Amino acid sequence: GQNIDQPTEMTATEGAIVQINCTYQTSGFNGLFWYQQHAGEAPTFLSYNVLDGLEEKGRFSSFLSRSKGYSYLLLKELQMKDSASYLCAATDSNYQLIWGAGTKLIIKP
Amino acid sequence: DAMVIQNPRYQVTQFGKPVTLSCSQTLNHNVMYWYQQKSSQAPKLLFHYYDKDFNNEADTPDNFQSRRPNTSFCFLDIRSPGLGDAAMYLCATSRDSAGGPDTQYFGPGTRLTVL
């Protein structure tokens, strides 16, 4: 079957760094997305990785290892507004998105 | 600004009373999706359209129907809402995944309450 695993909840301190991990099992693989979702709102696109390695975008970076079926989202210089759920979604051979349940990130002052 | 719009943002209905949720887009994207998302769960794909070509997910209940009369609009009909259908309903669009994975852009969602 197809499956995405990510931690349910994480807590971090304002100004710190946090890494949110995601492992995936899909029928074929055509890349992985990270989305941010604030409570009661729609997901918004953060990043897309299809090749191995790290992609950096300001305070946010995303890493992919295709051989390990593994990705992480790295958030630096955490701000209170980063409190949200972070959803990992892998694309299968039919280009369908397989979604994780999201990691709720709680930022403390 | 180009965007995905959903109406209403909040919908309250009674058990068994049909309800229609609407979505419109100004992105001129070829593909439209309807997702159901319950609290702390992954979005669950209900339907998607490649242009007018309708694709029903295998496990989408018959109680859910969808229409896409033109490129810009898409509707989700819930024929007889049950308590288990209370959720956030998300509409999303993407340009066209025929050539590869596409970023999906989401509307703000409609939160459905069933009394």
C-alpha cells in the first residue's frame, strides 16, 4: 500500500531550528511536496523536491533521499507565525498526491 | 490576484438535507480537485477533473457528486449529509499534471457542520 509517515506533533522555541521528518512508500515516485496549513485554513505550497539533496528557500529548506524514501523540512529562526501543521505529500507513478496527516508544530516564546 | 475561491466559507445543514459547495478559479488551471479533510487528518481526495474529464476516487461514497460546468467553476453536492460528513471541504487547482507533478493551489475551504 501507499503510506506517508510523519510525527503528529512537535514543539520548538521561538528563534530555534526544527526539523520535521517524513517517510513515504508509494507505487512509483515523482517528487514530494511540503505544504503549510494554519488552523482552519487551506494548505499553502512550501516546496517540491524530486532530486536528492537540499533545496533552500529563505528560512525554510527541504531535503529528499529517494533511496531511503525520506524527506525533511527544516525551519530556521522560528517565529510565532510558523505555528501550523506541515503536510508532506508524495506523488506516485500516476502523479496522484499521497498525503500525510500533517505534523502540528507548536512554537513557544 | 489570481486565486481559488470557495463559497460559502461556513455551511450549516441538517442531517439529510442536500447541500452544494462551490469553487471558482481565476488561475485558468486545467485540473480541479475536491478534498475532504477532518481534524488532524490528511486531506482525502474525493474527485478530480482534467478539464471536463471526471475522475471519481474508488472509495468516494455515492452520497457525494460533483459537477464542472466550465473551466472556472466546480461544485460539490452532498445529497444526504450525515454526521460523519462534517469536515472541511477543500477545492484545489493545478495547471495540468499530464507532463508531470503539478503544484496544487487551494481555496480557503468550506467548513461544513451537520446538525
